[in-house]
Amino acid sequence: MNIYRYEENPIITPADVKPHRDDFEVIGAFNAGVAEYKGEILLLLRVAERPISHDPMIVKAPVYNVETKQLDIIELRTDDERYDFSDPRVIRNVSKSSTFEYLTSLSYIRVARSKDGHNFTIDDEPLVYPSQSLETFGIEDPRVTQIGDTYYIYFSAVSPVGVGESMVSTKDFKIFTHHGMIFGPDNKDVLIFPEKINGKYYALHRPTTKSTGNPEMWIAESDNLLYWGNHKHLAGLREGMWDSGRMGGGAVPFKTEKGWLELYHGATLDHRYCMGALLLDLNDPSKVIARSEHPIMEPDAEYEKNGFFGDVVFSCGAVVHGNVVKMYYGVADTSMACAELSVQEILDSLKYE
Amino acid sequence: MNIYRYEENPIITPADVKPHRDDFEVIGAFNAGVAEYKGEILLLLRVAERPISHDPMIVKAPVYNVETKQLDIIELRTDDERYDFSDPRVIRNVSKSSTFEYLTSLSYIRVARSKDGHNFTIDDEPLVYPSQSLETFGIEDPRVTQIGDTYYIYFSAVSPVGVGESMVSTKDFKIFTHHGMIFGPDNKDVLIFPEKINGKYYALHRPTTKSTGNPEMWIAESDNLLYWGNHKHLAGLREGMWDSGRMGGGAVPFKTEKGWLELYHGATLDHRYCMGALLLDLNDPSKVIARSEHPIMEPDAEYEKNGFFGDVVFSCGAVVHGNVVKMYYGVADTSMACAELSVQEILDSLKYE
């Protein structure tokens, strides 16, 4: 696979983003959804900010308060034995080990704009900020599907009651309609196909299951993009391979002559995140035609290997022009990068089922 | 609360049910959905059967095979250290402790019919049997919602990829239409309201979450009963109370002057299952008006306390005639019982929010 990583990589780093409050610092500008709008490429960045702590014994956790419409800042002492601070992303309650109690940062969506796809200017203000009771811990990993002149922006909505997928829509990136939670918890990595297929909308989704099952990819259908059903299991983990630990949709699926091409992420149990591809039937995307035996991209560059959470390449969106796919991707849960790949080479690399 | 438990209780036991195969034994006839059809009360029993093992060192696990349309019988030795057999309901893989690998029984739906609601005759054949790839471990805990002359029957569909809620419909309990999985995994305890409310169908559901959140009740809306969205968190666990460990919908919600009354189950962390009630706004059932401080019924009778999984009362359906609710309920994951309660007394017992 020939991969052209941009010389400018990482194209956006936390240092490029002004925090939205003086008492916060930006620790991530990553996992961006991608849209083309009025001749520009828009990256809908997941910006993660945390309250600055001047005392190393104090960890602060930001929580959006729907009543006051302000953030509450929870302060916890690192020697508080009720909590486990070992994962830098979350604070766990020791008595409920598998779940988290707080996040250490608040994520929201902010736009970066570019005419050439290489050099971006970042908006001063958030584009979509937590505002709902199901978003009090933040909104993460947005994806964007354009259908006609409407952009559907959907993201993980995180709150103490669970992680689900919520959606807003806009025609101008100024006025937004909130559509509520379209996939209930535990769910993330939703990807809505950009057109109806045989009269139905389709979406990939990634339930996180507890009673049985693994973090794998499912597909659902809809009449109106808001209500989803006919859930089917689409693709599972593969023991001993690069996607043996978890997997989920990445970029919005795009059409090729051979089928719908989905660039998805897979990780091993030790959290090394790579990108691969799934080829889905043009007329029935619940059928997998072919799949990557090996990653189409793995963490290799320094900025992919090192960061807030290293060894991660994680795409939430791509721009496809002819045979070239410009895959924008988050690196190390920290920054954004871009790489160009050949659609034909990706198709040729797949193993047919 | 005055509770009239039927003298015939338990009204149906495993001994009343002929196994569907000679080499199987019935271990449960419980958690039945309830329908009124042609002057009879139908209990859509969850029948659980297990392959008879003549060797105490061998545990057999039945798995439906969609290719052969037969059951495969997996045999495991109880001294196989890869597995944990301590929970009689499931076989766990020791390396993946929180999830199960197999079930020890196969559940399907069978009908019991009665003219008086006390004395039931059980059909010889299964009514709904696993037939789909998402049902290979069985189908559990059916509920029935009648809308017009159509009966919607929905149940937990269990397979290695997860537990979700699937649905079939029928007008005559003979010919069924399969509608696929309406709530993706992890989900169970779905209850569809029997009419549209302000132009939308509503359903309660119970996600089982892993990353954060608890086993609590949510509500979703739909245009067509097949596709669901606008998920909202409805009611949560209450520390130190009878519903501190887990909760989920029970009987199909029914209308009273005060609001929609939902008889739900709550359990403590040590798995004592009681029934209580939620009162929901007539025009917007996502609003909780009132709730039981104390259970309306708790395991007390011998048949409720002892069985395959004791200390469980678990209703999946009720018949309401005027002020009397005949609550049919599973006992100890083993048998069926029925108790009559006063709607007015339930309403009077609730604590308003």
C-alpha cells in the first residue's frame, strides 16, 4: 500500500487551538468528522479540554450542568482511595471497576477550515457544545454525512447514564437542529450512508456489549435517519489479527464500482489502533464482500505513536476525489493528520469472502 | 397493598410442559407475555429446556444452527478449567469473566390457554422457536402488545454476538411475520405502548451498559414500531432501595386516569427481584410522575423464594379489567403465578416526584 502522509502532519495539534475558557487547556484536537462545504474542507474537530490544575494532588473533572448551562468543575484528590486515576482519560470508581465515574476532559466540536486540505484555520468558538442531559460529560468523535444540502453531524454523547449516539443537522454550519439520541447506549462509531439504498437509509454502528458479544460492527436501517431498526451483525473481531480486540466504523462509507467501501478501525487487546477496509454489497450493505487481511495504515510516524494515548490512527472521515482518498485521521488521541491512499490499491488489497 | 395470590399458584410449572424433544427436559415455564384473544387469556410462556445429561461430569449446551435448522449440542466437561459453571444459567469463559460463552438451556415461546385465567392448557408445540442467526442461544422473556387486531410479540434474542430485542407479529397466533431486531444489543425488557401518543409510538427499553451507566429504564419513539429513536433515560436505580441493583420494564403499560401505569421489576445487587410501579405522563410518557417507594409485590410465597433462581417475581404481562389488574408473573425463573391487585391501591401507593 502506497501511503502519502502529508508533510504538514500533524496538520492540527492542541497547540493550534485556543481553549474556550481561560482556565482550561486544550489536550486534544483529533478524531474529526469531515465535510466539503462551499469549496472548503471542514474538519469537525473533537476538541478535548481540561481544567488547569495548579496542584498535582488535585484532578479536576468538568461536567456540563443542564440547569445552569455552565460547567461544574468536580475536584478529586489523587490520594482518594475510592478512585482509580491510572487511565489518563477517565476516573474510575474502584468499587465499579469496569465503568468510569468521570472523564478528565470535556470534548466538544470545533471547526477547522481549509481551501487546500493541508492548511487549516480554526474557528474561535465551539461549533457544537454539550447542551443536553445526555451530553453532560461531552460529545466525542463526530462524523458528518451530507445528504442533499443537509449535513448530518452525529457523535458519541457521554453522560453518567451511558454513551449513545446523538445527532444534529445543519445546512450552513450556523443553525443546527437537534435530533436527540439516535442510537441508545452503549453505542458509538455510527456511520450513516450518504444515500438511500433500495429505499432505506443504512447506518453502521458499534454496540459495546456487556452480557455477551464483543465490540464489533453492526448495521441498521431507517426511513428517516432518526429512527433505526432491523439491526444485524456485520463484521466481528479476528483472533490473532490487527482487529482482534475491538473494531468500529471510521469514515463515512463511499461508493466504488465494487461496492461500498468502509474505512474502519481495528485494535488489538493492547490498544494499538489501525485502519482497514470493508467492502459491502452495493445493493445490500449488510453483506460483507471483502475485508482487509492487513491494515491499510498502522501507527508508524512519531506523531502516531506518541501522544495522550499513543499508537492510534483513527479516521472519522475522508474526502474522495476520483481514485484518491484523502483520509483525515486522529493520531494518538491528540492531533489530526492526513494521508492520501489509492482507492484501487485498497480494493486490490482486500481478501474476498 | 392487598395482594390476592391465586390458590392455584404456581399456575404452570415445568412439570406441566412436555419437552419438545425426548432427549430434553423442561426446567422453566416462566416470564410469560400475556394476550387476550378470542375470549381466552394466552400466556406466551418462556419455556427453557436443557439436554438431559446422564453423566454428572458433562454439561450440555444447546445451540440453534441456522444452516441445518437443528440444534447442535455442545458437550463440556465440568472439570474443564477454561470454563466457570458456578451460575446454573450460563457457562462462562474464565478468560472473559463478565460475559457468557454458552447458555445451559434453550428458551423459546410456547402458549398456554385459559378461559378463566386460572386453569391453563398448554400447546403441544412451540409457538415461536429460534430461527434467526441472532437467536441461536434462544429467545427469552416475551411481551405482547395488541394494536388493533395485530399482536406484536417481542423478546430477547440471544446469540454469541449479543442480546438484543427482536419482534414478530401475528393476527391469529398461527402465521407470523418476522421483523428482525428492533433494539440492538445490549438490550432487553422492551415494552411497546398499546397506542400512539401524540402521533408517535413509544417503547420502554433496558440497555445493559458497559462503559458507564447502570441497568436502567429508557424510552424511545417510533413511527412504525420497527425503527426506534429519540432515546431518553427514563428512570434509574435508587441506592439502598429495593431497585438499587437493576431494573427494567415488566408488563405492557396501561392507561389510567392519572397516567400510564408501568409495572416494572427492580432487584437488589444480590438479585432479589420485586415488582413496583411507575406512573408516566399521559401525553408524554418520557415524564415520570410518580414511582413506588416500596415494592407492590416481593418474593414471599414458597414458590417465589425457591426454584432454579430463587427470590424472583418477574412480570412480563398483565390483564386489566376495570380496577383489577391480574398480574401474571414468573417465579424463581421456574414457574408462572398470578396475583390480583387494585389499580387504585397501586396509584395511591406511589410517591409523586
